Amino acid sequence: MMSFILSIAIWTPICLGILLLIIQKKLSTNVVYKLGNIFGFIAFLITIPLYIFFDTTYSGFQFQEISPWISHFSIQYHLGLDGISLPLVMLTSFITWLVIFISSNSINRSLGSYIASFLILSGLMIGVFLALDAILYYVFWEAMLIPMFLLIGVWGGPNRVYATIKFFLYTVLGSLLMLVAFIYLFNQTGSFSIVDFYTKQLSLNTQVFLFIAFFMAFAVKIPMWPMHTWLPDAHVEAPTGGSVILAAIMLKLGAYSFIRFAMPIAPDGLLLLKPYLIAISLIAIVYIALVAIVQTDMKKLIAYSSISHMGFVTLGLFMLNPLGFEGGYIQMISHGFISAALFFSIGVLYDRMHTREIKDYGGVINSMPLFGSFFVLFAMANSGLPGTSGFVGEFLVILGAMQENFWIAFLAALTLIFGATYSLWLVKRTIFGVVKNKKIAGLVDLNAKEFFVMSALAVLTLTIGIYPALITDITNQSSIVMLELIQQSKI
Amino acid sequence: MLTNILTVALPEIIILISAMSVLLLGVFFKNKNASSLFGITQLALLIAAYFTSQLPIESKLLAFNDMFVADSLSLYLKLLSYFGLSLVLIYSRDYLLKKNLLNGEFFSLVLFALLGINLIISSYHLLTLYMGIELLSLSLYTLVAIDRKRKEATEAAMKYFILGAVASGFLLYGFSMLYGITGSLYLSKISEQIGVTEINPMILSFALVFVTVGIAFKFGAAPFQLWVPDVYQGSSTPITMFIGSVPKFASVAMLIRLLYQTLDHLVMDWQLMLLVMAITSMLLGNITAIAQTKIKRLLAYSTISHVGFMLLGLATGTITGISAALFYIATYVLMTLASFGLIIRLSNQRGDIDKISDLSGLVKDQPWVAFLLLIIFLSLAGIPPTIGFYAKFSIIQATLQFGWIWPAVIAVISALIGIYYYLRMIKIAYFDDTIKATKTSKSVNNELNLTLTMNVLALIVLGLFPSTLMDIATLTSALIF
């Protein structure tokens, strides 16, 4: 049982999703929703043993599974869990469950397929976090695009086709170059195992090319400026659940992959490109935050804010010092909760008003006091208020940047001002002020389901904000080892 | 002597006998009773497959004065050809019956084409090879024109015939030069002669270029691809399915026999030609496909790009390259059959599907068929976990192993362009609203439905466990030399 615990975590949601696809025809929407909800909860429950049995004092990969898969290319079915992947796996299964839980509010056609897509997507994303074989990882990474492509394309907004094809092509462009890099490494090492890639000596030139190939794949996913243009489109057109998964988990896949692949495999290439990477991260933080301020569509505003926050993650990671690394990682998890909460909130408003234009709102707090309080909390967390998880990550990254150079830290810290500007101005224009129109006066406050989702995310945001050791205890050992690996020259 | 011929060439003899008997029996079994002809043909394929599989894979058996060979390559490609043709017949049965085309002539022509394919695959002598090519080509020209009341079919057949004759001429010209400079028509002897004797490089290079051009034409590789879209569009769908699938095995065999086994000393010379053709085919096929509005034309350009991928693997001149190409051709044929099978299935149900937009909103009235379409086109695009991914993967691996980084990057970019129009097909089936009011009253043959489903599921199952097929392809290519 324990030896297959990772396979179970990956394949249970996928199998349940396929099962739901098959049986949904004969069932009523209500039954499908209940069943999907149970399935989602099961998929979440089976990841809890990972957390319970995880040994925080051990830095290597745990619960490993190895069996030959494609012998001709010595590709293995190799899974493993370490401190860097565990929190992300938990985040994935938890957020997926919440998305399914709240799905019946906004989706009124083919609910079964909608839920099934999320279940399959969640299994594939967990697969990406657990795979230790480059091709296994690549298969999960690409296969994940298919459910998301359909989610945006079938249940999305008016311009969904453009958005979903753009999303697919951008991601595939990057990942195909990554595939070339993998095959190149295979021809050098004779294996697709990530662990073998770590120890391979490579010339500086090769490392630079490899890093650029990986960068193309992961920077699109994160997304880093200037490859970010697909994200606002995808977010605006995606259904609420799609936006939540995109922001909370899919973007993290890029950052995770930087830690898992690009940085330890090509450390010297990374060192050479470090100034440019930091510059790109700073542009994302400052410029994209400014772009976010002028948005008139709420979802677009949050999408740009996501890009800006992911800039913080990459800045922290590329600092290559423990503070920055830790900060970047916490920022990833914290952004997972906060962005999910913000997209859920916009979903709540959109389901009632069917508009996302900021100018159509005003004084929502008068008719939805509960919702208003939650929204203010999450907006504050988004702008990095102490006590919330948003603060911890940003603070650590700025400290890490300070060790490197004062001006980098200064530019990064500007986000505390810009972030507060767009978040709080959004709150001022939508939640507070006079009641704009009759529709707002007639709004109904959160129902039980929505309240549950909001409060769960609020509790997590505050817990991590007050006690970040919850995350750092898990990641500590693995990130120390990983940083050592990254700081070692491989020439 | 006779026993030798009987063991080595028994499958071909069986095919020849059944081809002629089907033609005779066709006089008595008219349209309505054509299912017995169908049964006979399938049985013949089964028996031929049985006897082919009895041949040893490790050794090279020769017959007919060493003009005919049975080795690992012929075993692999012949078995795939029988399988492919069998699927073609199952898919096309209902469609042809409705058009009054299911008769003795059809089955006989298809079997003669198969005989030609087998001859090409097994040829060890330039005359055998040429005979196979002509047998295959003449059968195909006639098959294209078999629906003689349609003007487009006749036009396509004419175009195919004229261009095909020119290509055969090129090949024959090249062959005659090879004969002139080496004094032999045996592939192995030509190779030996080129290796040992001083030969006028001018004549040799002319011979090489003519032979390569001939192969490229039969393959449908750019810049000799002009016939492909017109023939695909003009023929009736089952014929297009046949032309697009099984004869490609013969093209691969022809290339390996002529370039790897005959002109192997000139590898440096033909390598560059193949590389250029591979890159042009991949880019031209994929870019032109974007602008297509007809399904069959789109699939024609997609074929050209797939041919480019195969040529890229074959251009490396290594065993890894051959093994990747052999794997690719098997998966390509499986995907092509599935895609045309799907078109035929829908055509049987709602009348001929011609434009891409005829598929719009498919998911709303037939979610299962739309799902099959999704898998087929993802596989053609090379997205994991479908088999199409491993096909492209092994080609790119072979290319990089040979040290060609830029060709690999170009292959990847052209694959990306390909993904765009494959996605557009999925988009039309899944996201668009239904344009044409569909009448799905006509029920579809269960046999066809089942075969199509199995065919598409094979794309996923092989995608999850590609190991076996890969090992077979590797073994085959390792045993060729």
C-alpha cells in the first residue's frame, strides 16, 4: 500500500474522472454534482497520507516508485516526493476539490464533463509534481493541456476560442523546445532520469543553450514578461473554476519546473544569465503592476496581479540565496490560496451580476456584507498585509534581494505600493461607495457553499501568514540540498 | 528449387491467386452479394499473413534467382500492409456498397496493388522493384478512376497517371544508368561495384539524383508533392484512405532498398538531398494545411508533413533513424486509417463530408464520435499520451543523436505549426455551433463502429505502452543489414 501511495495519488482522480464521464449520461445533474463532489473529496483525502507519513528530516525523494516503461529509450515510470513537491501536491488536490464543490453555482450545461475534466486535470498536475523521469514528466505536462483546452473552449466566455488556442500554442511552443533539451541530455547521459541529469558535467555553452530551452517552456507557463500575453486572455475567457486552477496551480508548475530542472541541470548557465533573469523579474513586478492598475475588467486586473506576483516568485528563486529561495517558495503557495480566493470572489459576483466591468459595481458591501469582508481580507492579503501569507513571501524575497543589491530590493519593494494601489482601489470602487444601481441593491449574500470555500481559504491564508513554519518545515531540508546543487559548478 | 520459392514467396502467390479468383467470381456475385467477395479477400489476407509470419525474422531468404528476398524488413512491412488493407476494407464496405462500387474489380485491384506493394518490399533486383512499382501504380490509377461517373475522379486519375508515369520514367532512367556503370541489376552487386571500382562520378550522380527523385515522387515528398492534394480530393474517400496509407509502406521499403542497400556508399550525397526534402515537406505541408477548407486536402497536406518527418529519420543514414522511421510509418498508417475511418463513418450517416465546417458542433449530437476525433487529431499533432507523440519523439531523438540540432529544431517548429490546424479541427467539432442541420437517422454498421473505436483506442493504449512496437521496429532495423 505505502509503496504505491504516489501512483494512487495520481491515478485515482484520473480514473474517477473517466468513470464520471462514462456514467454521467444516465444520471440527473444533481446526482452528477453530488457524485463529482464525493470523487473530488476522495481525490483530496488520498493525498493526506502523503503529508502524514512524510519524513521532514530526510532531504531526498520519498515513497519512490521505479519500474521500466519504455525500455528502448530507458524511460522509467519513476515517481518520488520531496519537500518541494509535497505542498504543491496538497495545494492541487485541495483547490481542485473546492473548484468542484462550487461548480454547480456557475455551470449549467454538461456539469459532469466539467467536473470530470477537473478531476483528470488534477491527476495530471500531481503527476507533473511527482515525476522523476523527464519523459514521464513531459507526458503529464503536455497531457494536462488537453482538459484545460476543452475547459476554456467549451465553458468559456465569448472570445474563448481565440484564448484557448493561444493558451495551447504558447505552452506547446515552449515545451517542444524543452523536449529537444531532454533528448539532448538523453544522448549525453543515456538516461531520462532527472537524478542522472543533476550529476552530468556539461560545458558552459551547452548549459546556456539548455537553460534557454527550459526557460522558453517554463517562462511561458509562469508566465514571465514578455511571454505573459496569453494569460490575461485565458483568464478572462475561462470559467471561474478554470481561472482558479490556472492561477493557483498551473502557474506554479512553471516555477516548480525551474527548481526541478532548469536551475540544477544548468547552474552555470543560470549564473551567466542571472542579471537578465532578475531584470525580467523586476519588469514583471513593476511594469505589470502598473498595467494592473489601469484595468477596467476585474478578472483582467487579478490576472495581471498574478503575473506581477509570479515575478516575485522568480525574483526570489533567481537570487540564489536561502532567503530568496524560501521566500519565493512561500510566495508560490500563498499566491495559490490568495489568487484562488480572488477568482472565486469574482466568480461569486459574476454569477449574480453577469458583468466583470469595475464600473458596473459600487457599494456591494451594503447588500453583501459577508462577501465584502472576505473580499477586503483577500485584497489586503494580495497587497501583502502583515499577518497574511502574502506578507511572508514578499518580505523574505525583499530581504533576499537586499543581500544581493539595494536597488533590486528597492524596485521589488515598490510592489508593496503598487500592489496596495490596485488591490485597494479595486475594493474602493466595487465594494465600498454608494450603491450604484438597483441590481446591486438586490444582491444576495454568500450561500453556504460559497461561505465554506471563502472561509477555508481565509483560514489557510491567515495560518500561513502567522505560522509560515507550516510550509518551511516541510521544504527546509529539500531546499537546502537543492540550493547546494544549484550553487555547485558543473563545468 | 520449387520448395524454396514456395516457402519464400507463398504469401505473394496466395495474393495473386485470390486477386484473379475474386475478379472471376465478381462476375457471378453482383452488388448485393458482394459480401462474399469481401469475405474471400479478408480470408486471403489472413492466410497470407499467416504464411508471412512463418518466415524467420533473423535470416535473409532468397528466391527467383536471388531477385526476391524475405528478411526482417519485408516481414515487418508486409504484416503491417495486410493489417492496414484489412482495416481499409472494413471501413470502406458500406460506403462503396451505397455507391454501387463494391464489385469484383475493386477487390481485385486492391489485391493487385497489395501484390505490387509486396513485390517492392521484397525486391532484391531492380527489375523486381520496377515491376512492383508499375503493378502498384497501375492499380492505383485505376482505383482512383473507379467511380467513373464523377468528373473529379477521372481528372485526378489523369493527373496521377501523367505525373506518375514521369516519375517512373525518372526511376527507369536512373536504373539504366546504374546498370550501365555497374553491369548488374542485383542490388547487392551494384553496391559492391560502386564500392570497389572507379566510376565516372558524373554518371553516378545523375543516377543517384534520378533514383532519389523517383522515390520522392512516389512518397509524395516536397517538392514532388503536387499530385497529392488533387488525388486525395478527387478520389472517393475509401480510395483516398487506401492511397494515403498502405502504399506508404512500399515507399519506405523502396527508399531503404535503393538508398541504404544499393547506394550505401553514396550516403554523404543522398543524405543532404533527403534532409532538404524532409525540411521542405514538413514546413510546406504544415503551413499550406492551415489554409485548407476541405478535409481531404487538409489531410493530404498533413500527409506531406508526416512524410517529411519520416524522411528526416531516414536521412540520418543510421540504424536508429531507420528504426524511428519504421515506428513512425506504423503509427502514421494507424492514425491515417482512423481519421479516414471517422470521415467515412460520418459520411455514411449524414452524406458526404467534404468541407471542414461540415464537422461543426459534432460534440452536441455525437459526443462519442467527437471524442474519437479529438484523440485522432491530438495523435496526428503529436500530443502525449497518444502514440503520435512517440513517433515524433523517436525521429527527433534519432536526428539529435546524429548531431543535427537545427534540423531537430525546425522539425519541432513545424510540429508546432501542425498543432495549430489540428487544434482547429478539434475547435470546429467541439466549440462551434452546428451549421448544417444534421439528419442522424441512418444507423451505422456496428462492425465499422467497433473497428473505429478499437483503432482509436489503440492510439491511446499504444501511447501509454509504446514499448513493444518500438522494440519490434528496432529489432527489424537492426536485422536489415
